[in-house]
Amino acid sequence: MTHNSRNLGRWFVAVSFLVSAFLSPIISLAQDRVDKVSAKDFSGTAKAIEKTLKSKGFMIVATVDHQNMLKMVGAKIKGAKTIEFGKPDMMKMLMPMAPEAGLEMPGRFYIWERNPPQADKTVVSYYRPSVGFGKYGNEMMTKMGKDMDGMWEMIVNEATK
């Protein structure tokens, strides 16, 4: 093996390491986020999410209307709304285990309209709860996060059909 080919090999390994170190968090975030295209329009999807959450015993804690907020400062965007929700009984179980897990609550669904060329498509996005709750090193919290993954998927699937 020549000196140049060894240097080239080392250079390739170093560049590969840097690229993977840079892209790893980005890829991880993409895998943690769920995007579900709705069969309904923006308004219908937002209403269906709220109705489905309530039917499953969740309480709507807050609604942030991004479109309206930006309109107040002269900006115009398509529909964009965050719905924050929770179940006080779940919080009652989780908070004593790890008070810092309050950062993961309440749950959030972001309902938004895509820009062209994918116009006229409403999307519901959220981060999987298991990822956030899994960070605390508590087996019970990790299990609850995985259970929430399934519940949130069911809610979004029901509301977007």
C-alpha cells in the first residue's frame, strides 16, 4: 500500500465519521417525528383531532393558532395550529417518578397545510412520546411512552380518515 493510498483511506474514514456525526441527530429527529396526511381539509382535520381527543378522555389544554398570530403582524401563511392535550391522571402517575418529565407534557399535535407543490394537503405532525419519555431512564416511563405512541397513532389515524 502506498503512502498516498493510506492517507486517502484515513481521509475517507475521517470524512465518513464527520458526516455521520453531523447527520445522525438529523436522521434521528426525522425518525422521531410522525407526519400523517389527512383526507380532510385543514378546518375539518383540526376539529376531528379535538373531537377524537375528547372522545378518548383527553383534555384540550391549549390551542395555538399560528396562522392568526402571524396575521396580527402582517404575515400570511396557510393553516397552522398546535393543539396541546393531556390526561391529569397520567400526569399524576408520571410527575412523581420524574418531575423533569413535565417538559414532555402536555402532548402536542401540529396541524398544518403544505405549501406548493403539495398544496391542498393537510398534515398532522407529532413527536413519538416514547422518545421523550425514554430519556429519563425509568422503565415505567418508557413503557408509558410506548403506550402513548399507540394511542396517539390511533387518534391521528381516526381523525384523518
